[in-house]
Amino acid sequence: MKEKHVLGISGGKDSAALAVYMRDNYPNIDIDYFFTDTGKELPEVYSFLSKLEGYLGKPIIRLNPEKDFDFWLMKHKNFLPSAQARWCTICMKLKPFEQWVGNFLKEGYTVYSYVAIRSDEEYREGYQSRQDNLKIKMPLREDGIDRNGVIDILNYSGLGLPDYYKWRTRSGCTFCFFQRKIEWVGLLERHPEAFEEAKRYEKTAEKFGSPFTWSENESLEELSKPERIAQIKKEHEMRLQRMKKRFQANPLRKQQPEIDIDDLYGQSKVCLACHK
Ligand code: SF4
């Protein structure tokens, strides 16, 4: 029987940890690692992928969409993608994957796709494939590996977390609308050219009557005003202090854990293709 094993790397911590876990624990499975590249990813994502390739000892296959973001934006009448209209994920992440895997399926392969759902995450039926010869595997979930387990895997491997975790917990496009306000501020401060590009997209979209801004209820022009930045940072700091106090108040907790942006703002709205 012809078999293929594939594992999608998003640039995020969970899929990277899964790749490390598979290489270390199932070295006999020959896995094709792939990354669907929108061309709008953070530079930190590319350097993390290079480090990961070094650890895995093989290249991560890049799947590029046939057309770039600008093409798809025009196709969508310059309306920005949003949580309600997520054409970006469909056109730039899911379709390239389906086309690539579709070729193997047509050739009669059974394809095993390894997905980075952790044991502490809710299980959703939607993760299952609708094609008989495309099988979904979730080793982290099956083997009881949770968020701390993922962080341990990355630390023990020497890879650690991707660099952007210092200011953002999402991989994916620089202008991803799932970013929190504080992450937009981080983008402005660390990658001002990418922030300016996002601003230009937003202005064009506005001219064409797009109902969406990248960030909820305000434009990037407004968000980048010094007084607004100061307010966002202040609110973020208050959240951080509140959470630290909550941890300190817990006598069962011996050590102060690392608090990341997901802890402060909640983990909802994570996209498997873009952010795992
Ligand atoms: S990272 Fe965000 S903007 Fe990019 S494709 Fe995914 S959902 Fe869309």
C-alpha cells in the first residue's frame, strides 16, 4: 500500500513541537514537512523555520499559493479579509495544501496528515477529514501533551520558542486581523515597514467601501497615534499586573509561570492552518 505522511508547520510553537516530537519518537516514519507561505509572514517565522530544518535534518517544503495576496485582495474587491470573511486562509493556506495533497491522493496514496492539537485543547469534529484516504493523526493529543509539554519539547530540543513570542503569540501574516491591539503596537515598533504596508492596504480597502479594518473598531492610523499607543500599553500592563497578582495569591503555585499574550487575552480564535 502506498503511504505518505505529511505535517504542516505554521511557524507557531505547537506544530514545531509536533515535528520535533515525531522526529524524536517516530524516526522510522518518513514525514514530509510543509509550510504554506503567504509571502507576508514575519521574518522571525522564516528564521525559526531554518532552525527547525536544521533540527529535523531535512527541508520543510514550501507550498506557495498560485497567486499572491495582492491578487486575491483585488479578486475580493479590495475588501480586507476578516474573522467573518476569511478568504485569505482559504486561498493562501488551505487551497495550496489541498492541491498538493490531492496529487498524492489521485496517485492512490493513503495520506496521513499530522495535526498539532494538544491534549489540553478542545476536540472539534471539523479536524477530521472527509476523504477516506486522507487520515488525520493528532499525536500530541493522543499522547497527553499539553501546552507546558509543548514548551518543554521546544526547550529540550534547543530550539526554544520562535522569537516573535516576545511580543506576539500568532504566527501567520504580518497583518493578521486576529492580532490583539498590543500585538499591532509590537508590529509597529519591531517591523514598521510591515505596519505601514498594512496601513496602506487598509486605506485602499476603505476607499473601496470595505466594512472591515484590520483591528476592531479603529483604523491603524488611529491605533498608531502616540496617545492611543500609550493607552494600549497601559491597559496591557494592568492586565499583566492583575494576572501576576492572581498567580502570587495561589499558595499551591511554587513558581511564577511565564505569562504570555494568550494567557492575558484568552486563546480563542486560533486557526489550525495559520497559527498552530
Ligand atoms: S494568518 Fe491571518 S491574515 Fe494570514 S491567512 Fe491566516 S487568518 Fe488570514
